[in-house]
Amino acid sequence: MPYVDRANTPSPQPTSPTAPSVAPGVSRATLLRAAAGAVATGGLLAASGAATARAVGRTEVPVRRPRPQAPGAPGTRALEVRKVADLTGPGLTTRFRMEATDLGIPARTPDGRTLYVFGDTFENAVVGGGWWRSPVALWSTTTDLNAGVTWSGAVGGAAAQQLWPYEHDNPEFSTVLPSDLITIGGSMFLHVMVNKGLGNVVWTEIWRSDDSGATWTHTGAKFAADRDGGLFQCLSWGLGNDGWVYVYSTSFTRGRPVILNRVRADRVTDPAAYEPWGHRDGAWAWGNPATPVLEGAFGELCLRPLGGKWVLTWFNAGDYRIDGIIMDTPTSDLYAAYRRTLVWGGAWGEEDDAHVAQLYGGYIIPGSTLDDLHLSVSQWNTDANWPYRVMQHRVRGFGG
């Protein structure tokens, strides 16, 4: 979901984010601009609001703010950020008929490659330009991330095909957007958000591939848009060595906090098996109504076990940047965990390696380490409708 550049924009007064209302059949460019407008008017509430209590279900806990880190503490040395390469665009993904695309959510496949799943994709280098598909996916066999990710093929053949057939802007929904991808044993599971206009999720669901992403089938898993108070829409998940899959999630409005669920790896397609993590009667426990584990205005999320720790990266819509947290376990106190800004938002014409205009996404690329983190970062110029692409950024020193 694209983001409106707000460098040099005064901090807004708290407002309630509202999803755009987009009639079926409206142009793709208009649909995306409506979503960006919704972010501009309401997406900054959670990060800048007063420290009041938030409630989900029957549980209410005080809002806390991240603790400042002492100078010289681990995780506070200067980061080295470098843009490695553009991953999509003319000459890069032209042969797959997908010059305009975003997200690029990566996961290692059972056969050892890496699969990257993209959101709304168009044949020409402009939003709304030609053949519209979502989601689509590309494989990579790149092993040297520092040299830049390259593509070995597309799901569907010579041209990147939509992972399963449906008609865009149909009476039920307008598009299907990927949320996150996970590999469990010999299978890959893709969680997607079914949208009727961006920011207006009508339900979410899980698809499965048993051939490293070549073909996909619906698992039957379907989640209501209002599950956990609407905070189980845009999610990210990671498989622990204890047999549990841990799930951080938020709403698809870029204006609300994050909650935590868990599910047994062998029951990931059973909506009834997901257990929320919540605070009640003075204590946190599994099975309590879901309680926010971190306040803020959250966009795209990426939760991964990495280097004996867990890492969460996300698009921080409230502060216009991509942030990261290193924690011991998914149930760690996120307010006490090490937290850094990895890539900053910036203005057009003033970009550098660490500052990207109209950025979003920020997914951890397999092969990363805590001290050498590679991210797939999206960018969309909402005025010109190009660039609309995925880039690779390298962050050194995050875990040092």
C-alpha cells in the first residue's frame, strides 16, 4: 500500500483513520490515490497520540513508549545503510511483463530457492499501465546478496501470472494483496488480504503451495476482517524452534497498533487454533483477548527468527520510516527491546542511500544476518505514478 510523502509536513492533529470508499470499476490509479489520501488524513494517529489506554476486546492496558537507549549500548552504534539495487522496473522485470509492482515479500522455498511475492502489478512502468495482476511471484537463486538479487524465473512461465485466477473489481472485491509468506516443511503458506478498495479489507485467507510456489491452492482458511478488533488483517509470521508459528498483525489502515497470536505449525490453516496474547488481571497470558504489544501507526510487517533472536521490521507510517526491533522471543517486552530506524523517509530530489521518498514495506531477505540485514523496500510516486517499484537496501550494524 503506497504512502504519501510528508517530509516538511506539520504533524497532524489526531484523527480517526478511515478506509477509502471506492466503487467497483474505478480506475486503479484512482483507487490507489484514494488509499493514499486515507493515510494522509488519518494514518498518523497512533504514533503521535497522547499516552492513553487502548482497548481490544475486554482488555485494557496503559500505553507505554519505547525506553531510550543509553549511548554506546548494544544496538546503538551508527548504522551503515546502502541501496544495493533496484529489483523491479524497465530492463529488470520487463521480460516477465511486470515493470510496475511493489512489496516483494521473500521466503526460502523448500527446494532452496527464494520466492518473492509481489502486490498489485502492471505490465508497463506506470501504475495502472496494462495487464493488472496480484499477487504474482518471482524466483531467485542469488546467494551473494551484496551483489544484488537477480531473478531466475517467474511463477506461471515466461510472463509472471497471477498466482490464482480471479477478476479484479468484481462485485465482491477489487484486488487481493499478499500479507506474508512462510515455509513449513515442504509447504509454503501465503496469507493474503481481500480488499474492496485499498484499506477496506473484506476478509483474509491462506493459500498453500507444495511445489515451491509453482502452483497454489486455497486451504479453506478464511478470517473475518473484524477478527481481534480488526487487528488481524495485515500480518507477518515466523516459525519458532518450539513448533509454534508466532504472528504479529495489525489493521490495513496504517494507523493502529500490533497484536500477537500463535498457532501450532501443523494447524496454521485452522482459524480456530490461533491463540491471542493478552493482558488481563495484571498479567499477560495466551488465550486472553488480544492486547496491543506495541502502540504506533503500523504498516507492512516482517517477523523473522534470525541469529538466535527474533526481528520485527515494519513500515512506521506515523514517523515515515522503516524501523526494526530485536527481541529474545516474540513475547518479549517490545518497549524494552532494541529498536532502530533502518531506512528513513525523504523528499523527492533529496534521496540518498538511507533516505527514500514515499517508502513502505521493508521485508527481510533470506540470507540476512543481524549485522548484515537486507530489505526489500517499496517506493511509489503518487503524483507521477512512477516510480512504483521494489528496491534492495543493505543495513550494517543493526545487531552490533
